[in-house]
Amino acid sequence: MKKIFFVISVILQILLFGCFADKGIIMKPLKTVNFVDLNRYVGQWYEIARYPNKFQEGCVGSKATYTLRDDGKISVVNECYDKSFSGKLRSAKGKAWVVDKETTARLKVSFFWPFAGDYWIIELGQEYEYAVIGHPDRKYLWILSRTPEIAENVYQSILTRLQEQDYDTAKLIKTEQ
């Protein structure tokens, strides 16, 4: 009986702690956009800002290029310069696939099989001029634009909506383009 109680207790702790953000509050489920037209989404995107992460340390001039593949998946090429625009060009190639067929806003992306991460499109400009990519646990975040710069008022309104989705916008690093 003690073993059963212990196992149930551990499971409940895991479930409860999985719902808490860095601030110690319960996070709302992350909302994605209602629909993404992948034909309009593919192409080149410039990174405007991101949460810090190990795989992009020292990156400047970051951009991503997405291309539809014949099998329905998406080819992904991420590029950046190491530490400065005169630094070495770093490149990572991967693939993405839709996991939510209804909205096509929830994808998985993999740069190294068998590992894949969540790539959720949580905001998208009306003309696909910018996109915000998040992770359901709020541990990753990217603001992308079709151009190397984004209007400050657009950026600030994105930040406001990110805070409503329980993102800590103070963590964002603006990308040098």
C-alpha cells in the first residue's frame, strides 16, 4: 500500500510541477494561430529576436529558409554568422512536419534524427510579413520577419500579446541583422 501511495505521489508531483512557469504560476495552454497556409509560409525569414539557447550562441544575421518538399514535409535551413558578419557562416539543415492537420500551426522540427522539437506558430501577420514561433513549455521563442527589420510599433504589440501568453519578454535577445 505504501508503494502505491508513493508512486501516485510521485506522478502527481510530476504533473503539478510540469504546469508551473518560472514565476511559480500555472501557465495557460499556449494558443496557436487558427490556420497557416504553408504555401504562403515557406520562404525566407529573418530572425528579429529570440530566447537565448545553446545552439544559437554567438549568432548574428540569423535567418531561416523553408521549402515545401514533395512528401509534404518542409526542408529547413537555418543560417547565421558566428559572432560577427565577418565570422564563419554557420548552417543547420533539417526538416519539419505538421502534427496538427486542422490548423497546420503545430509542427515538429528535427535537425538530428531521432530528436525533434515543437515548432508552434503562435502569431502570424495578416500578410505573412512576420511570424512568432513558440514552444508549449515557453522554453523557446522566436520573432521572425520577411525583412531584416520590423517596425517598432509592430514589435511592441507582439511583445504585449506574448506577455498575455505567459512569455517573459525580458528574456528576448534582439538579433543583429
